Amino acid sequence: MTQTGDETPRASPDVLAAHLEGEAVLLHLGTKQYYRLNETGAVIWKGLEQGLDASAIVAELTREFEVDPKIAESEFRRTLEELRERGLLAP
């Protein structure tokens, strides 16, 4: 079981996403800035859009990329921090 806590991050309603083959492109409507997410980021963003909790997203990363859960959790946390810094997550 992952140690992601009770945190349930959410995608900001100010962000539009287009899911492409192996990546996602985000547009922040407030800043008009575009962001490109790699495969890992795209899986995380899709989980956020679906309202999955942190544990479920980490489990999906583990399955999708066949990595150790600790590595998946570390990547999840790093990506969340970057998304927060850019204002792409709901407060």
C-alpha cells in the first residue's frame, strides 16, 4: 500500500486537456499557457480528471509502466508538485 496519505488532488477547472498518443497537452485558461505532459504525466492527469485518489493513480502508474510502487509514488509526488507550481491543480 502506498503512503500517499489522504490527499485527493484535483485538476483545476481552469485547465483544458487534450489526450494524444502517449502524452497530454494542457491549456490553462487563465494564463493562456500550454503545457505538454509525457506518458507518465498523462496517466497522472487522466487519473486526476477521473477523480481517482492518490493511491489509485500510483497503482495505475505501477501497472502501466511495470515499475516498483515506490518509484511510481515518487514520480507521482514530483509531478503533482510541478502541476501545483504551475497552477494546474485545484486549490
